[in-house]
Amino acid sequence: MEASTMAESNQKLESFAFVPKYPDVKLYANFFGNFQVWEADDWKSTSLSWKESCYIHAGISPGEVRIKGPDAQKLLSMASINNVYKWKIGTSKHLVMCNEDGLIENHSLVNRDDEESFRLFAGNPWPLMRLMGTGKYQAEIQPNEIFIYQFAGPLSLTVLEKATRESLRDVKFLDTRPTRIPGVDAAIEVSRIGMAGTLAYELRGPVAAGPQVYDIVYQAGKEYGIKRLGWLTYTVNHEEGGFPQQTVSFTSASEADPVFISSPAVNGMVMKKSGSIDPANLRARLRTPGELDWMWMARFDHDFVGRAAVEAESKNPRRKVVNLLWNIEDILDVFASQFRQSEEYKLIDFPCAQQQPAGGHADLVTTPNGHEIGISSATTYSYYYRQMISQCVIDIDQAELGNKVIVHWGDYGKRIKNIRADVVRWPYLDLVRNENYDLNTVPSGLA
């Protein structure tokens, strides 16, 4: 289908703010105040899409915050463990912001547009807003609604080239540049970034053009097997690909700030607490840069919020992140309990044991003899591997591959199932990473 025809076909579709209302979508859901796809194509084939073909996902729309002004760089530098002064214009980086205790309040992709202008995508701007409240920074923080569409898989570049009718092979990992889609009267940009652990891109642009762009790319991708990834399956790629994510596997430390909790900035971001660890134990649901293997991003050549705590952790790390591979017999016993007259175990939903958002979930992890050694979250059924895995922040001396542990599955105060598990590789997906992907192996979409 030609791009102009695709654009015309989209105009016949009713739309939510960011996605068309396709009649074959199984379920749309109100997600953080916006209607998004929950499940469109079946979750099994969708979970294979970033290994075999491509997906399109709209779920992190409309998350953009613009930071502008003569002190924009100074503000971001004070808020984050990163040193933003060396960032090139047109490049994106992973920014990590902590509170004074060195606990992560926000992490987000941030793009530098020019000397005094940055954009933060799909993150919690509270740490920046709190600093702005001191009156020490000449800068502006402006939320801006845009569409953000994510694409991942071996044919993601092929599909985008077909939709844009231009080669995008000059876009290097973490780079951002303008592009256009024939038939769409709007400025659009493409970035080579993603959460799937393999070749991935994003398209961004004004909200008004979003559903039209979505449909054009979706139609362009049909011959390549594109899937419409919804929130039901979206976080499978985070766990398989090795991307810890607040609202998915941990909670923002902003929840420890009473001013944040009582402010309009919360906007539904407080996570429901579940899991075998006491819901009152907020610390079990928070993370430090070291616990997520993000200490490599920390630069102690500048002052920043939480520097003393982060620096102390860098010198004496206690825990790190690993994957756990769950025992099949124990998983089957959880399901078998649903058919017994006695109290059942908490059901393990597929593909994500905790439906999203799930950043408030925390299960106790112990040694086989009961010694507490870690916290499990983001429990995920990988249809690709036919295995159940979870993300675990674990004591460093227990992180050796093959180590045997016990995951205490269930909710605090209710029946708990002790599930045997092994420490396995991190990340779990054993495909070529985005930054190392050879684009010469990707079919052209311009043929």
C-alpha cells in the first residue's frame, strides 16, 4: 500500500489520543490517564516479534518534559549521577537521578537538542522540579504531549525505511535526527533506542499526527509480520533484555518524599504494594544504582543529589542484579493448587506474573536454609524460551551463576509457595544488542 493511500485509510479510523481504534484489537485500557493498547495481537506471537520480525508500541506516549534555559545543563547535572556536560547535541543518554540516600527517584532517556535545551522522555520529573523550587536555576521545565512509538526486532529498520521512504542507516545507537513520512504534515524524529535488548528505534512527533503515523507504519509493516505490542506483553522485553524499569520492577524513591506524595506530580505513579515482603517495607521496593549495575554511569567529578551515598556504595557494593530461572515442578504446583479445596497459592499470570504497573511487587529470596539474600520482581513467562524468569537484586556473594535460591512467591500474610530457582545470566536474551547490531544484515525497506 502506498504511503498516501495509507494516510487516507487512517483518516477513516476513529482514534484515541495516541493510537487508532482498530476493530480487531482485543482490549484497550486506561493507562495512567491515557487509553492505550493492552492486547492487540495475541501475546504469544507478540512476544516473539522482537526476535523474529518487529513490533510497534505506543505505551510510553505522551512522556516528554522539556528543560530549557541557561542553567538547564547545570540543573540536570545536579539532579543526576551522570556528567551531562560532555553530551553531544543530537544524542540521547540514560539519565539516573537519586535522592540524598542514593535511592533512584527517576531514570529516563534524555536527549540534548542544543546548548541550553534537553528533553526527558517517559520519566518522573519530580527531582528536577524539587531543585527548581530552590530558586537557584535559570531554567524552565515544560511538560509536552507528543507521540512516542517504539519499534524493535530484526525488521524494525526495514519497516521504518518503507514508511519513511528513506534510508535510516546513518542513525547510530543513541542518535536522533529528523525524518518524514509521506502524507503526514508534521515534523517527526527517529532515534535508535529501545528496551528489547536487540535492534530498536523510536519515532516521535506531535500528538495530532500520532494515530495517522501509527497506522501508516503498521500498514507498512504487515508484509513483514509486524505486531502491535500492548502493555500486557510490553514488559516481557524489559525482563528478557535486562532493563530494570521503575513501575515495572521497582518503585521510585520519590514515594519516600511526603511532598511528592501530596503533590499533583504523583498522577497515579504510586505503585500498589504486593509480594511476600511486608507492604510497609518501602525500601525493599526501591533500588540504588549499584544494585542495578548502573554504577558505571556515575561520575564523581561534580556535585549531585545523593553523591555521598552513591560514592560510598561504589566503594563497598553489597548487591547486584541477576536473573532467576524458576523450577518448573514448583510452578506447576502453584497451578495445581487452584484445583484443590485447600487454600490455593497466588496465581502466576502469563506472560507477566504481576500485571502492569507492577513496580511495587517484591518477593523475598533466601538461601535453601532460609537466610535472606535478595528481592525478586518482574516475574515473567518467556514464551521464546518456555521458561519462567524473574529479576533479582541479590547479595553479591550469592550472585554466582548456578547458585540455588528460594523465591517466596505470594502476598504477605497469605499462603506462600517456596519456589526453587537458579541464578542465571543477565541479561537473559542472548541476541545481538542494539549497539552492536550489524545493519548490513537488515533487509532494505526501499526496494
